[in-house]
Amino acid sequence: MATEIDGRKKKILLAVVQNFVLTGRPVGSGAVAQSADVAVSAATIRNELSALEEMGFLRQPHTSAGRVPTDVAYRYYVDSLMEQPRPSGRDAEAIERLFAAQTREIEGLFQEASVLLSRLTHTTAIVFAPFSSADAVRHIDLVRLSDQRVMLIIITARGQVGRQLLRLSRPVTGDTVQRVAAFTDRVLTGLTSDRIDAGDLLRRGKFGSAGSGLVRAAAEAVVEYMGSIEERVFIGGTANIVESATPEWAQTLLEAMEKQYFILDLLKDLLHERRLTVRIGEENRLRELQRYSFVGTSYPLGHGLLGSLGVVGPTSMDYARTIGMVEYMAENLGRTLFNPRG
């Protein structure tokens, strides 16, 4: 912010921002007098509002209307939030319930997190999950479908669940499948894909030709599956975009979100900053976001990896509540993924 303001102007400005966030309507001197902690006349308040308008903090849509905050005012308001409130009891419980379930595939958890965050903040929420080769095997199972068809089921340490159909050159018995399943689960658990060596498994397994063929097929399928896991973006509440801007700007942002790389760039920035970030209006370097505000932060995934999440909403969003919600969601998501159950 280029201009400093005195204590009285600050109280009046914050009162205008808070009133506008609550009502969505231009704020007049009467509303300011009722909510701002200033013992001055209505005429003085009007003069201060005019001064704040000249300084670029407020604008007046119509001559007879009250004032509305500019992006500069929202930035001043965000910077004045010394600490963000924790979510209310009901909102905090909704987030905690999401992470209380004992079993859920990781993709489902990310998607539900984005949907819940969007619902609680009335914005569009996005969650970035940077899966990589650092993921490790948690559990392997094999299910015999026929003499030469076996289903491989793999669960990774981060909760990814994959299913690969193995077509074998030799028939295998149910007993062989069970023994190979127990062996591969024991020796592969905890390994990342770059540490899986099919030749080493064959030497250690000492199975017959059919069993060895299954061991090799299973090892190769595990490596292939873990190598195919890519970074993902989960988006919830895109309908909220339509409600928070003109149809033209909403369409522009929705089209950009469909391209994914736009969102990846936005969320990857957070991995470098490693702190809560609030970008308001034209502070966003991405043109598609310059009629919106973005609030985001990162969360730990373990193995030195970070994920990130954030929300996109109107510049008139309730920043205090939104910031608290984003931080609480990230805190719970990071705790769950950094210390997975099982």
C-alpha cells in the first residue's frame, strides 16, 4: 500500500469493508457510524469517506450511493488481520469429520476436501496432489480370475489404489497365486518403484516356472502403475464462480480451469512460498484471475513433498473466515497424509 492512514480513517475503512462483505451493498456514513468505533459526527465520517476515496481505498458507484472497497482496501484489510480466527465449532467439526473416516481412497479424500472447502467458503476450491515416484508400496494382493488371468491390487503409502489385470503365459493354481501374493506383499511393502528389481525378486522367491512368471508380471505391473501416478488437481464448487462475477469473466475463468495447467501454475507457486498467500484482484499475475481473489497455502505430504490448496472467490469475500478455513483444511489434510493410518 502506497499511502498510510491515521487511526480514525483505519477504523472507518475497516467498517466499510466489513459492512460490504456482509451485505454486498454500498456502505453509507450511517452504517459506518453504527459499526465503526469512532466518536465523531456523521459529517466528519462523510469527510473521511471522501478522503479515503481520493486515496484510492474506496469508490462510489453512483453519486447518491454509499462507498464500496477497492482492491487496495481489501489488501489493507487483509494485512490488518493480526490473526485469523479458527473456524466456528460447526465448520471445524465438518472438516474434522472428513478426516475421521478410517478407510478411504486418497483420490476420494482430495475430491471431498475440495467440495467441502468450497461449500464452507462459498468459493471454488482447488487441491493439488503432487504424486510422484517417492510414493511407496503399502500393500499388494493378487486375485486369481482364471488359469491365466490374475488381478493385481496395489495400495500405495499415500492411499492410491490401483488394479492391474495380469495375463500370464502359463496357467497358475490358486495355491501358487496365494503364495506369490504373500511373498510380493512382504518384500515390496515400503519400496518405491525405483527400488523394485524383478530379477532380484525371482532369485529370492524360488518359485516354479508358473510362479516365477507371476512374480515377474506382478513386479513389472507395480512399477508401471506407480510410474503412471501423476500430479492431480481436484476442483470443487465451480458453480460459485458464475455467481461472483460477470458472465464474461466467469466464462473466461471456467475455460482456463478446464485447461488444468492454469491451476497447476497457480498452486505450484504455493510450494515455493510455503506460507499462506492472499492475492487480490490485479495482484494476480494470471489475467483470468484479476477480477477475483485467491487464498492458498501448502501442506506436507511426507518424503519432503508438499501439496497445496486454495480457493478462488470474489474480491468481496469474507477474508478472515476464508483464511481461517483454508489454513484449517490444510492443517488437517497435511496431518492425515503425513501420518497415514495403517
